[in-house]
Amino acid sequence: MAFTLAEIAARFGGRVIGAPQVLIRQVGTLERAGDGQIAFLANPRYRARLAATRAAAVIIGADAEALTALPRIVCDNPYAYFARVSQLLNPPEAVVPGVQPGAQVAPGARIDAGARVDSGASVEAGAVVGPGCWIGAGSCVGQGAELGEGCRLYPSVVVYAGCRLGARVVLHSGVVIGADGFGIAREDGHWIKIPQIGRVVIGDDVEIGANTTIDRGAIEDTVIEEGVKLDNQIQIGHNCRVGAHTAMAGCVAVAGSADIGRRCTIGAGAIILGHLSICDDTQVSADTVISRSIRQPGTYTGMFPFDDNRSWARNTALVRHLAELAERVRRLERQLQQKDPGHG
């Protein structure tokens, strides 16, 4: 599969400078791209690499179009444009419909003729698998679960009973959708399990990374809205809502009943405590613990910088006593005010 620069620009827009007939077969980095490959420059820090690249062409912004004589496509957002070109040159493997030998399909399950179920996968009674879906080996679609058009479950994915996926949802290996939330009540020193009777409902065009888990609601549903992108090893607790087009990096943990707005970005390793609300267009930095609701959009950071262990221990000890030190300062200020009323 190959396209000329002119053909690419005809699909995605942008302005071609140089030879429009240059043929592009694959994408690459500025450092390693070669003949037939197109690279991109989105960060000014890498302009020096542009001068040395051996790429056949580059994708570039208007502010940098004069920095190279290579054939180039000039556009407003080089990184997003690169993503679209990469999708064009690396389309997903086509679905070959059919239930493969060794797959288990229960009576009463409805599988569209255009869907594929691989060997070792199972589809339980009452489940609905839409056209163009691909259920990978070892995956399980639970009783009464629904998969919209074009969903892809990689090997060893579990969608529990009653959960619902929209169209074009991608679940990578090890994903578990709809396991029980952590609902327990304490009585006389013992724990009583609260049945988790809600579902997980996922919107269109959601992608969920390997070994991520999303718990079903205790009573009402856990909801992942359209366009959400979740990285690997994320935990979403029961009754959470994640707003449309929000993205989370690896190892984020979201406790139960948190409500996260639209178009948010949550950095790797961040923790969001339960029953909190985060407004639309919020950015949470990596390793930040969100312990109260966020009402105003912006970037929020709460990490303690690493240091050598001895210095870290000393500084941490001081941080633990900040409230005490603040009170001592206030007391001293009051004493100074009493001795010298005109002070300050």
C-alpha cells in the first residue's frame, strides 16, 4: 500500500511543497525514516533532527516549513495529521466472518453473519454480537451482553453478563468489563457482600488497554462515554462515569462513584478518590492524588519530588509538621503585634 503526497493531501488536506508525486509507503521517525517513509515535526525541540533526517517527506507546521527542502505537507496540527497518515498506511486486519471450530456459542446467542468468533472464545446465551465484530481466542462474552458494530476483543477479554458496548469498541488482552465492584458492608467485625446489580455501558469508539478493569455498578450503571481512551492497567470502580473523549494514561486508579468530565486528561499513576466530581477540560498530572472535587478546568498537580532517600526523609518529616509550624508562626505574629501595635 502506497500513496503519493498529492493523494494524501487530497484525503486529509494540507499544503504540499516540493514533489507531490513522492510515493509514501510507511511512517517513521525523523531519526530513522528512510526511502518511502514520511516523518513529522510537532515539537520545536526536535528541529535539529529535521536537518539530518533521511525521510522521503515530512509533515510540518507553517512555522517550520522553511526549515527543510524536503517534500513536505504543511498543516495546522502535524501530530494529528501524522496519526491519520499512519492509520491510512496501517489499516487494521480485515475481519473474516465466521464462527471458528472450537468456539462455543450458546443457544439463544445472536451473532451477526459478518462477525467472527475465534477458536476457544465463548458467547453465552442471550448475548448479541453485531456486524463486523471480532471475538479473539479465549475471550468470553457473557449472558445478555451486547456488542455494537465493529467491536474488537483481543484474546482473553471478558465482558460480563448484561454489559453493553457501543460501536467500534476495542478491548485489548486481559481487559475485564463488568466484574463486581468493591461493595461490602461491615457488621460485627465481618464484611457483608453487596450484590452488584448494575452494568457497564460503553459508548462508541472507545479503546481500552491491556489488563484494564471496569467494575459494574452496585445498583446503577458504570458509564464510559463515547471516544474515551484508556491505557493499560487502569482500574475504574463501580458507578463511575467517565465523560466523552477523556484519556487516561497507565495505572490510573479511579475509586467508586467518581464522576469525571469530558475531554479530561489523567496522567499515569494518578489516583482519584471516590464520590468526587471532576469538571470538563481538566488535566491531572501524573502521580497526583485527587482528594476533593474539581470545579474549575485547569491543570492540577500534587506530587512530592523524588530525592536521595536521606533528603527525602528529612523533607517529608518537615512536611508532616507544616500545620504545627504555621500555627507557631501565627502565634509569634500575634506576640509581635501585642508588643508593637504599629508593627507590619
